Amino acid sequence: MRSLKILKTMNKSIIHKTPIDAGVVKKKIEASGLEKVGLASIRELVRLVNEIEKETGDKYIRMEMGVPGLPPSHYGVDGEIEALRKGVASIYPMIEGEEILKKEISRFVKNFINIDVNPKNCLPTVGSMQGAMASFLVSCRRDIQKDTTLFIDPGFPVQKQQHKVLGLKYETFDVYNYRGDKLKAKLESYLEKGNISTILYSNPNNPSWICFTEKELQTIGELANKYDVIIMEDLAYFAMDFRKDLSKPGVSPYQATVANYTGNYILLISSSKSFSYAGQRIGMLVISNELFDRRFPDLKRYFKTDGFGYSMVYGAVYSLSSGTSHSAQYGLAAMLKAANDGKFDFVESVKEYGERAKIMKKLFTDNGFKIVYDMDDNQPLADGFYFTFSYPGINGVDLLEELLYYGIGSIALITTGSERAEGLRACVSQVQREQFPVLEERLRIFNQHHK
Ligand SMILES: Cc1ncc(COP(=O)(O)O)c(C=O)c1O
């Protein structure tokens, strides 16, 4: 028989029938062994929801993981098939990447960011995830005095896990209260100490979807020059600030970047979201011409040379995976070529996320929820891949757990370095439009039970 959920309020217990069998949800949460389900990692939550779905047969509104919900472009798939037919599977790829791909990455950053980077300094990696790992190995160990990374949070939790695995130190702050003119002093309060090697942020930001303004990027770039810090700009959501049309090759506006203000940069450009290519695990690591050729004597503690770029390729990427899957390189090269030649509008194909976000945010706010990060400096936040929400009177960790009984999966903002403990992150990509009525109904019932 279906179990009911007992909702404890101030001093009484109310029994409710929740959209998902409460007995199963409770049992699975207990069996997960997680100390606090609301603090679980994305992949742990994915596993838990999979198990509940399997036992109940009910489908969740899956908002916990940023999996692209759109098909990949045929340019990529055809490019890979053709390369496989030609026999690349049996051959080790060059660690620094195939010439054809390096050339297209260099064209791509010129066309869509308006920056000049030599193809030599454009490397494929096994997802941006590996690009970050390799960059930490080099950037964070290039100067014995500078042993700490500064994360401009909220951010992508796995990059902190990478730090822990590598035994690297980091500091972090939530940028929401330090936007605009306040950013400089806040950053300098860390940089002045002299221990920061690298600053990392994502733009657009996962999870809050804020986007840095030109002025803020200029501040970051100028401070990178002043304190000789490397900026790792994580462009996992490349060209997905849909408020601007960033889709035309060689035509302004371009993807905003710190590269306009400093030569101390590494760009991580993922193909997972903008090209719906997450499964093939390929990303682009773009190192400025200036930085690639710089020498840092302290690198010799870990690598054969003191050259930054050389250590990245023949030290870090070599050690991690000896390069990136051969066929995936051809797939990405084909997509980039089509985008560079103006034949493939990769931005158009992902605009759907912004449209979904707009509708979903309204479903939440119509049912008593609030948007947590709702402003972008002094403009309303854009609609994109993620949004953040809360429900009055419940903290984020408890809200996450509670929503599992209502068939809704998400992650807690507190696990992303956010100070907004009340909030959760919603990822719109896996929620199909046909599911909106179900989402609406579940939110309505939740509101009815909790208001
Ligand atoms: C901010 C950020 N950086 C990096 C990644 C990882 O990208 P990739 O799939 O290319 O490894 C993600 C994926 O969700 C992300 O959100």
C-alpha cells in the first residue's frame, strides 16, 4: 500500500499524500547511506533519483544534473563516423591535438570571442573537466609562493574536488554581494596576501547564471596583470547569454572575456552544452600566446621544463590521458568548421534552454517559490541553462529532500560555494516541455502542503 508523508509543522503532524510514494522515497534515502541527502553531490543525487524512479515507476522532474537535453549536430556525428571509417581508432592521437582541430579552435576564438590565439596554443582535452585538472597541475604549481586558487563562487563543485584530490589549497567567496565597483576591493583583499596563483570563475555562471559585465572583466584582467595571477575563465556555457546575439562569426557582439584585458589567461571552452556533445568528453583548452611561451622556474619541481605550454602538453595532459579521443577531435573540428564558415548556428540550437527557463521560473514563482539570484549586477538575470530558487521558511538542504517526495530533483546551492543557504539550483535541460503540466501540478501540491 502507498505510504503517506508526515509533515511536521510547528507543533502538529499533518499526514499528506505526496506525488511520489513517501515510503519508497524515505526508504531509498535511508538506504543511500548519505548523511544528509541535501548535501549530496550531483552524481549521488542522480543515482538516488534513478533508484526511486525504478521502484515507483514514477518519472521525476530531473533538474539535478546539467546534461544537455538536445541532440548533437549532424556535423559532429558525421565527422566522427568518417574519421572512424578512415581508421583513426587504432592510432594514438597527438597529445597537443590534431592540426585540423587546432586550426578550427583558433578560428573559432577569433570568430566568436574576437581574440587571436595561435593554433599551437589551442588544445583538445577530455572535456573541460580534464582541461581544468591539467591547468591546475600547471598554473597552481608554477610559483612556490603562490600555492592557492581563488574561486569566484558560486561555482562548479567538482573543481574543488579536483583541488582536494590534487592536494591544492583554495579560497572562495560568493560574488553576488561584490558585483560592479565592489569587486576590485574584494579581489585585492585576497591578492594582496601574495599566495593566489589562479583565479577561476564560470561565465555565464553555473549555478547562478550571472554574467560578468565588461567593467568587471576589466577589473579582473587588470588585477591579473598587477599581481601576476592566471585567470582560468570557464566558458562551459559559451555564447549562452541569450540577451545578446553571439551567434554570428566575425560579427560583434562577441562572447565577453577577460582575454581583452590580460595576457594571463586560460580559457576552458566546453563542447558539452553549447554543442550538446557531453557524451564524447571533448573540450578546448585555449592558452594565451603570451602565457603559453612564458617560463616559470618553479615548474621544474614537477615537469621536465620550465615552459608553461610545454609543461601543460607534455607534462599534465600526457600524464592524465595522453591526449583526447581521436574521433571526437574530428567531430568537434567538423562542428567548429561549420560554425566558423557560418553554416551551423550552434547558438540557435541551444536557445531552447532560455525559453524553458523563462516558463519554469514562472511555474515556481506562481506557486510560492522565490528566485534566489534574480539580478545580474543591476539588470534582471538572463534566462538560461540554470536558475536558482527557494521556498520561504525552509533551508535549501531540507527543501531538496522535501522536494524529492514531490518528484522534483535539484541540488543545494550551499554545495556550490554559495552563501545563499536557502537556495537550490534547477537545471532546465532535461525537463521537456511536455512535462511542464506535471511540474506545475507538483509545485502546486507542494505549496498547498507547506504554505
Ligand atoms: C562550470 C562548468 N565547468 C566545467 C564543466 C564540465 O564540462 P565538460 O563536460 O566539458 O567536462 C561544467 C559541466 O557542467 C560546468 O558547469
